[in-house]
Amino acid sequence: MDNIIILVGHQKRDRGRYLIPALNAREIAQRILISRTHLQRILRKIINVGAIGWTGKPFESVMWVDGAFIDEYICWQAVKSHHLDRVFGVVAGQKVD
């Protein structure tokens, strides 16, 4: 998911979607140390819920990412950051509200 967010960057939504270059599943799988087959299973789940897709031939054409999927990811990251701040505040001996 982080790789997709990096590709989205700072662009603006167009009709509720963001356009990104086609993903290279082999290169991503090698970089994050999982099998290409496993990565494709993960991507298939994301495709099946309508969060990503292609403007043409899968894995070769420009991809789109649903804006609601990005919004959900951003909210999840905010929640995660909040809890990490609380945990590290407790560890550091700071008063946590």
C-alpha cells in the first residue's frame, strides 16, 4: 500500500480517482521480500473490492486508485500514529491524556 501512496503523491483526484503508473509486481515483491504470487493475491483482493484497477491491460497500462481507498488509508495511518504517540509517551514517562 505504501508503494501505491508514493505513486499517488500530491496529485489531485480526477472523478474520484488517482492515476498511477502500472505496478511492476516482480520488482515490488523483491523490494518488500514477498513472493510475486503472494503480492498478486493481495492485489487481487484490493481489485475485487474496487479500490484499484487499470485503464487498459492489467499490470501493463496506467492504473487508477479509488479516492475513498486513499482516504481510508490516511485515516488508518492517523489512528496508528496517535496510538504510537501514546505508547511512546508512556514509555518516555510523559503524561498521556
